[in-house]
Amino acid sequence: MQRLKEDIKNKTFHKFYLLFGEEDYLKKIYKDNLKNAILVNSDNINYSYFEGRNIDILQIQETAETLPFFSDYRVILIEDSGLFKSANALPDYLANMPESTVIIFVEKEVDKRNKLYKFVNKEGLAVELKEMGIADLKRFIAIMLNENNKQIRENAADYFLQQVGSSLLNITNEIDKLVSYTYGRSEITISDIDTICCVQLTGRIFNMIDYAVIGERDRALQLYRDLLELRESPMSILYLITRQFNILLQVKESVDIPRSQIASKLQIPSFTVGKYINQAKKFENWKLKEILDACIETEYKFKCGLLDSQIGVEILLIKLGQSESNLTK
């Protein structure tokens, strides 16, 4: 990433850039900064955009061959093309592309064995933009709040991340809301977060399960119906419940492993590990396995037409509440 920053700062550009990974906010920031740095004082006459998996490679080639108009460079931005996960003829063309053309690829996923990836990585600059760790996320939050003369205690920052997730785009949107909501005072509190922030899907699933297992059936079912109103399908919700209990079982069996290793092993954000550990303590191992079996049985009945999907998840949530006597005390 440092080389990318240096290119933008020094205005010395590679012919090819690949920005890939899970962090959409960083991809947006860097693709915009790259484009603006390359096309400084130039309008969109020297800029072309291609998106999606049905991109015409011949059209890309024709565009790349066009010399820039009153500018040193022509920029082509290619987004979510899937070209880095399939065989294609683009690498052979790129080797002879005009020096005046710069191509910026932006992808979610790539196959590093792919011929195009190897070419861009060798002849240009490939940068993976991963989700930040907990320390970097907190630093990002502190910087944003400081720019708006706001501050937040560490426990509130942890709670904020638990509620809104690790997406920088989502964090930015929620901080903007908090800044506006707390006009006239400097500190962001947990109460502010509860009042104004949108809880992400994973957080809703956490809360729904918590309510279900302590027997607060009405609150659990209300959260479930809220998810349905947000157009989440019962099958998707069941998948997330199943995933949640699968993670809880693995966390339960990893008590002697450092939290950072648990996060890496289970591919979950590091700031959620503590919450998973606390929730896992409510269950015996055998009970988690029994619940996972119930999730699998519910899915089987969905697919066989033996059970309405919406009712099936409701029944599962009710069963969790009825199992309270079997939980860890």
C-alpha cells in the first residue's frame, strides 16, 4: 500500500493497478485518488469505465489504443470483472499497450495463480486491501471523531464496532450520524450509539440468540420479524444462525488459544471474539451440537417442502428458549 501512496503523491504511475480485497471503502478511496492524480486538470474525455462480468475485451483494447486528448494519460477503470478468476486474452494485449494508457482494476476476489494477476503483479502494482484489525479500526474512529472535535471512550468504541461491524464505509456513515446527533457536546456515549446507529446483521443475530436462550421469546421473535421486514429471507437467517452456533462450538473448543489466533482461525473480526466467548459460555458442548443438528434438520425440512421456512425459524428460536435448563449455569 505504501508504494500506491507514493505513486499518488509523487505522480509517478505504473501502467497497471489492481486493487482487491474485502475493504470496499479503501478501494473506493484509492481508485478515486489514483484517477484524480493521473487525470489532474483533465476532464472525463480521457476516462473510460467498464463494469461487470460481460465486459468486451476488444472494446477495452480499442479504448486503450486511443491517445489521450490534451493530457499525458488516458485512464481505464475496470471494476468487478471477474477477469482475475478466469482465463482470457487480456494479458497478451497488455504487454503491448500504449505507454499513455493506465488501467486500474478493482476486484473483490482474485486468483493469484491467474495469468492476468501474475502479469499485473509483475508489470504493475497489485494491492490487497484487507479489513483492518481492531487497533487500526479504533485509530480510524478516533481520527474521524477528532476531525469533528469529538471523542469516545475505549469501551464505547468497542461497543460501537460490535454494533456496526468492521466495514469502513459503514463505520464512516454511522460516525457521520453520531456527529450530527451529538451536536453541541464532545463525547460519544454508548447511549448515543444505541439511539442512532444501525445494528448490522451479525449483531442482530447475536441479540436474537441471546434473547432466545434466556427465554425472552417475544423479543427474539420481534428481532426475527424485524429482519424479515428488512427483506432478509428465512433461509438466509437460518444460515446465519447455523453459522453462529458453528462458530460458538469452535470457540468453545478453542479456549486455550489466544484471541488473535481464534479470529484468524475462524475468519471473524478480532473485536467480536470476546462476544463469541461470552455467548459460548452459556452452552455445554453437547448442547451446541444438538442445536446445530436442529438447524440442519430445519433446513432439510425447508428443502423437502415439509415445513414453511418462516415458521421453521420461529420454531427453532422457541426451542432455544425451551432449552434454557440445559445451558451452562
